[in-house]
Amino acid sequence: MRASRHDAALQRSPDGLQREPTLNAIDTTHHAHAANVAALRDEVLSRLTYTVGKDSATASPRDWFVATALATRDRVVESWLASTKRNYREDRRRVYYLSLEFLIGRLLIDTLANLGLTGAMRDALGELGVDLDKLREVEPDAALGNGGLGRLAACFMDSMATLEIAAVGYGIRYDHGLFRQTIKDGWQHEYPEDWLSFGNSWQFPRPEITYDVGFGGHVESARLTDGMLAHVWRPGETIVAVAYDTPVVGWRGKHVNTLRLWSARALDPLRLDAFNQGDHVGALTEQVRAEAISKVLYPSDSTPAGQELRLRQEYFFVSASLQDLIRRHMKQTGDIAKLAGKNAIQLNDTHPAIGVAELMRLLVDVYGVDWKEAWKITQATFSYTNHTLLPEALETWPVWLMEKLLPRHMQIIYLINAMHLDGLREQGVKDAGVLSSVSLIDEHNGRHVRMGHLAFLGSHKVNGVSALHSELVKETVFKDFHRLYPDRIVNKTNGVTFRRWLLEANPALSRLLAETIGAAVFDDPERLVDLEAFADDPTFQQRYAAAKRENKERLAARIFDSVGVRVDPNALFDVQIKRIHEYKRQLLNVLEAVALYLDIKSQPSRDFVPRVKIFAGKAAASYHQAKLIIKLANDVARIVNADPETRGLLKVVFLPNYNVSLAETIIPAADLSEQISTAGMEASGTGNMKFALNGALTIGTLDGANVEIRERVGDDNIFIFGLTAQEVEESRARGIDARETIAASPRLTETLAAISSGLFSPDDRHRYAQLVDTLTYYDHFLVTKDFDSYCEAQRKADARWRDQKAWRRSCILNTARVAWFSSDRTIREYAEEIWKV
Ligand SMILES: *Cc1c(COP(=O)(O)O)cnc(C)c1O
């Protein structure tokens, strides 16, 4: 086969060498490899010819990508069909993971790695003159999520397939995922994201799998012959949910699950009468209204978009999913009473909590199950994961809106609530305060339905996502519930899939691990402990550092391409990448950068550790303060990077459009991982786990899973600072006026003065006046309180860095000791303790 002459971009390197022998090593045997290469080459060409309709001479990079993705997908399908058959044959209890977000990222390398075909595909494409590493960059990120919560759902899908759990993920197929971020003049700008504009090679449209989802209308009641009251909901509006399936391959391709995402369609494609009368736009209004439901992901990760469309999205996907799983259950068993025994439904946060009322409606109104029995089935089927204690993120919906959109569900919620409160009164709970705090209805400032309470009551288990968070769930948001139902709240500390976050993201380290402790570590991450024996081994240390170096060079090139800043791979790469949020305290990090800058300028002879501070992250479009923090980081970067006096000792970069793929490039290149949230506010974090696994040392507060990371890596191999969750609470109780705190810290005083003076904003000297004021008088996130101890921890990191042997030892011990944060472990715990599968 001749290489395409038109696509220099895809030519493989002239040396023709494979760059990822590890991935090949854990692929198949050599014999099978050669056969696979030949077969894959033919399959890619066949797809290019017959599906894409191009030949290799005219194919664009995107054409090659599509042909390669389809050829790869073809390899999944048989195993997928076999898994589906097996699920039926063995009549296994199924797990349904309901999530409004799945932050998947790219799938080509992920699928190939799971199938053990990365090396074979690399060689097959090589024979066609195409470079797999360049091809992988062509794939758009599937960004159907905001951040940690959506990424968790994606990691869980991977682990459920790997553990061969019969599972379906249900969500929405948004036409536009999380917005694309650009930085212009330091400010964030948002643009619609367009992942589907060239089609989606991984999905199978299922136009025959559709469900009607109703909204509005009224409820009719009729007295049955046996005297019981029957209710029939007559929706005023019906929207059609259409299924799109994506196969999710487990490790080594043994089991394949389905991610089923729903797209919204109108019942009729247009109003023909209106169209024929010349009203071409009006003829489409109903379609536009219907399809708006799956048009765009809500770009908010912590505040409920208090809007009707959000509630419509939630009910839309929940109703379609429940109808779908009940249909499957009835086909298999024919017995609705067995629903709980055969199905477990996990609610990822409260977004799908309306499912509790919807299942009750389906059981009682449609299947004629008696209320008490239906409630038992519902509770035994559902479980709920809480992700946040932030009061602004606890979803509630106005009763009037519920009554308008979902009148029957509102009746059901009232009835659940009445029975719940009556039951408590019977048990002797008299305290009006307790009863009102556990009511499903919030009677203060306008009546609202509390979705967290609905999820709690409708579930047999409720979990937090780290040890600390689960304890705080018991003590704060669900305090009264916990006293009434002491066995319901459990902990399931989050995890990440090591396939994506180590094997695929960090081939250099993966290769070294395979060579040192054996490739079986990818089947059993617990074997990572074998690395401990090498922590002080000079040869191993050198190779470990060389792998990091390779990743840092790649990132340095990426930084130059992206923002035009040259950074030195010898410097300490200090990284904070995550959603921009006040509680995550990027501001604390920026303040430290400013302090460091002032130090470098005022003490030129001091021995500074050269640092590159790397930021990336998106702010919700309406989150003014977070966007201002982005601007500040960029303003500081501009001044610092242009100042010759810093002599390359400090660089600050803000990389635009943070997403899964960017995370995969940055994390393996990080030396220091910033996990510096106000203690008690980050439920778990999963970025922290990815970094530790890739051998970055954490500088962090005792928050979320940082606590458990410290327990495992050991106090000497992590830089912990700042107030504890308990101290945060006490400190806030004493007041958040920070004037005394600032006055007590000359360094902080100087830092804030520099920002206030307009040093970083000469074009608008007052740009940060309000920001500094907020810190001074209303420091809710206790940035000022933690500033000095944060700086002190940074200097400890510097000291460790100066002793490269000690630094490397700590990095190696991080990688060696974090096996427990594999999402396989998390899913095993869910499977055993919550789903009973
Ligand atoms: C892991 C991940 C997150 C979560 O990061 P945290 O630091 O835990 O907030 C968010 N976005 C992307 C793209 C990720 O990969």
C-alpha cells in the first residue's frame, strides 16, 4: 500500500520505530500480532473504501480517523453481542448508572488499549503511511460533562465493563457538550462545542428504540370496581426519546457494556399545515422546543440552573431510561414484582432523583402495583451518590414548576412525604424542627421540592465519595436523616481508571513499570507495591526521572504551541488543573505566584527553585468571580513571563480549553499536584488520584480524598498544610473578616498591595480592587488564613526538590502506594455492598 502523499501530517516518523513497546508487550503474542496487523490493515482500508468512500490517496486525516475508529469498533461488536446474550442467559442482576453527565474524552486509544490492539493498529496504520499518534489528535473529545462528576461516571463505566458487571449507563446525548473555552486578552470566552459536526464513529443510532416522555397536562382519577382510586396522567406535551448506543469495552475486551444516551425528537417532524400556509418558521417551533432538551449540556458544575429546561432534561432522560429498563426486565422475567431483585439503579447525584417518583408512577399507575409494595421495590432498587455539601448545589425545584411540568409526580411526592412524616410521628418523632428538616418540601421562601431528600428516602443506600465527605454528609446535609436511618449512609471513596490515566496517558512510565514489575500490573494494580523495593535504586530512579522528563518535554512543546511561552523542562512543573471555583482556591495559588515573583525581584541572590506554574480550567459562564480569577492568572502570567528579572525562575501559564485530552497530556508531566481546596468543601477530588499515580507529589489540604491519599503514601511523601475541616468551621464561626490575618502576614500584605496597586493590570489599575476587598472583608474560602502555611509547604517542596534523590523516592512511593484509588476497587465495593451483584 502506498502512503497518501497529501497528508504530510500523518506520515510516521522516518525511523519507522514504534514508540510504545509496552503497549505492544501487553498486547497479544507475536504470532497473533503479525496476523492482527495484516487483518487490521485490510479492515481499515475496507472501511475507508466502503464506509467513508475514499481511497488512501485522497483520504484526509479525518477520513483515516473514521476508518480506523470503525475498524476498531468492528472488533468490539462480537464481544458486545456475546456479552448481551450472556447477560440474558445468566439472568444476572443488572446495574443501571443514571448520570446527567459522562465526561468520556477520546475513545480511539482507549478502545485499542482495552482490546490489546494498540501495537497492531500502530503497525497496520504504519504500513498505510499513517501515524496513530497523529491520528489520535483528530478525534474530538466527547465532553458530555462539566468535571469530576462526569469523569467519575466515565471511569465507572470502564470499571464495570472490566469487572464484567452487566451494566448500562444512561444519560443524554447532548448535541453540544461543555463549551469550548478560549482566552482572549486574558479573559475567558465561551463557544459552542461541536463534537458531532463530523458524525460520531463510536455510536450506533437506534431509531427503533424510542419512548414517549410526557410533560404538563392533567391527572384523571377514577374509582375502580374494588373501590381503589386509579390515576391516569394525561400529558399536555409528548417528546420522543431516541436511543444512541456506544459500546464500552472492559480491560482485555472480555466484557462489553452499553452507554445508552437519549436524544430528543418531536412527535412530528414539522407542522405540515402551517408550512403549506407559508409559515416556514412557525411550522418548526414545536420541533425546536422538543429538541432543545438534548441540545446543550448545562455549563454549571455546582449551581442548579434554576430553569425549566434543566428539569425537563432530568425528567426526559430518567423517564426514557426507566421505561427502557422495565421493558427489558419484563421481557426477561414477565414479573414486575421481581424488579428490585434483578435491577439496581444508581443515581449519580440528585439530577436523576425524579426517578424515585417516576418509578412509583410506573409501578402504581401503569403496572397496578399496590403503593406499599411499590415503595418497597423502589427503595430496594435505587441507591444514591451524594457529591456535594455546597448549599447552592443541593437541587430543589419550585412546587409550582413541578405541578406545571409533572403534575402526577408532584402528587406522588406529596404522598411519599405524607407517609414518611406520618411514619415518623408514629415512631414518636414529635419535634417540629426535625419533621420540617426531613420533609420533602422546603416551606421557607417559596415552597420547593428537595431532590436530595427524595433521593435519600427512595434509596436503600446513600453514599458519600470519600471518607471525610461521607462523615460530613452524616453531620451536615443529612444530619437528621442519619439519626433516623443510621444504616443508610455509607462511604465509597472515588477512584480513577488506571487504563486511561496511566497506561494510555503515560506510555513512558507504563513501559518502565512493565519492564520493572511486570505487565501484569495492568491486570492487578495492587502489584504496584512491588515498586517500593526500587524507590532508592539509583538506576530505577534515573529511568523513572527519564520517563517524567520525556512527558515534560512533550508538555513544554504543547505549551509553546498553545500560548507561545517557552518553559524549561528542568524546572519544577507545579500544576493546578480543574474547574475554576472559589472553593478550589486557584486564587491561593496565584497569590503564591505573586509572592514568589516579588521575592525573586527583591532578593536576586537567593537560591530559588525554578518553577513553572501551570493552570487550566473552565469557569461557569455566569460565574463572575471565577472568570476574574482566570483573568488575574493571565495578567500575572503576562507580567511575570515578560520580566527579565525573573531569569526564568518563574513562569506562569494558563492553558485554554481544559478537557480530558489536555489532562492526559498535563498530568504525566506534573511534578507537583495542587489540591488546595478549603477543607470540608471538595467532596473527594479525582484529579488528586491521577496525579499521585503518575508520580506527582501533592501539595494539599486535608480535604476530600487527600486525607486518604496521605494515609497511603505516608506523611513524608505529601505536603499537607492549612486548616482542617473542623478548624474551617470554627474559623468561619468566629468571622470571615480577614483584616487581622492579613495584617499579621507581611508577605500577604505585600502580595495583596501589589495586586491592588495595578502592578498586574496597568491598563486597568482597579480591576482587582473588588477581588482584594472580598478577600479582606468576606474571606469565606479562608484563602488568607491558609496563605502562610501554604507558602511554608511550598518551601518544603522546594527543599525536597533540591534533593533530587529524595524527591524521586517520594514520587516512586506515590505511584507504588495508590493502587487503592483504582476505580475497579471502588466499583467492587459498590457491587458488593450496594448493588449485590
Ligand atoms: C479528573 C478530571 C476532573 C476532576 O478534577 P478534580 O481535580 O478532582 O476537580 C475534571 N475535569 C477533567 C477533564 C478531568 O479529567
